[in-house]
Amino acid sequence: MLEFLKTYWYFIVAALLVVVVIVFWAIEIHNSKKNKSGIEKLELEDKELDEMLNKNLKEEKESSVEESTQEKTENQNKPKLEKNQKEHQEENQTSSKTSENKEETQSNNSEKLKSSTAKVKYSVTYDKDKKDWVVKKAGSERATKRCKTKKEAMETIEKLSSHNQINLSVKKKDGKFQKLDNAKKSTSKKS
């Protein structure tokens, strides 16, 4: 047997090398098939995510359109409300005989006006997951607007306060409430 190994050792080594190469090649083919199926799964997941994002964007656009139409109707109703209040004041002024009665009716009308225009509550918070600032109307499940910076979110609130009277609460990144200075409070109390 030793003589056989001494004379044919190079054939044995060559045969072993061929077997090793064939085994290595089979493993590579198997792994490449696995990778292809994994890539296909990732592509499907990417398509599903894209579809979900497109759907969410459509819903956000629809809700913003609805909110803008609500704001327009509110703005259209404001002049009518003011006109009715002026007419009501004029009627009260002509019917009242003394200045005391005039003052009382005017104060009553202003109280009615204040109570008839309800303040809308908004909040500004930081979303740690999406790393952006969220302007949200109270009672609403969805954000009114998402902003990259807190400054941009506060500008959005200023725009909203020009249309409506609003109550505002702002939270810092750590979740604690932020004190608002008088300038910011006055913009949030504009009518």
C-alpha cells in the first residue's frame, strides 16, 4: 500500500482538490440562490412601503384640503356674524334711552361675541421617532403639519392664529411644557 501511495500520491492529491473545489462551488450556488430570494423579498417590502407612504400622503393632502375649506367657510361666516352683531348693537342702541343701558347692552354683546367664537386648541410637540416637530389640533388623531424645526412649527402656529383664536401648548424635546413669553401669547390670542 505504501508503494501505491508513493507512486500515485499526486493523483490522490489532485482528486482531493477536485472534490474540495466541487463542494465549494455547490455551497456558493446555494448561497447565491438564498441571496436572490432575500433580495426579492426586500424589493417586495420596499414596494409595500412605497404604497403605504403614497397612501399616507394622499390622506394628508385630503385632510389639509378639508381643513383649508373649513377655514375658508369660517372666514366667510365671520363677516356675516360681525354684520349681525352690528345690526343687533344698532337695534339695542336705538331702543335704549340712557347711556347706562347702552353700556350694559354693549358689554353683553361683547360677551356673547367672545363666547360665540370658541378658541381652537393646538399643541407643538417633538416626535422622537420621526425626528420632527408636530403641530396638532386638539382632538385630532393626525398632525396638522410636520416641520423640521421648532421655529418652522411656531411660524405655522402664527399663520393659524391669524385665522382663528387659538390656545397653544408647546412641549420641549424632553416632553416638558415650555413657558410661552408674552409676545408668543399675544400672537396666539389674536382674533
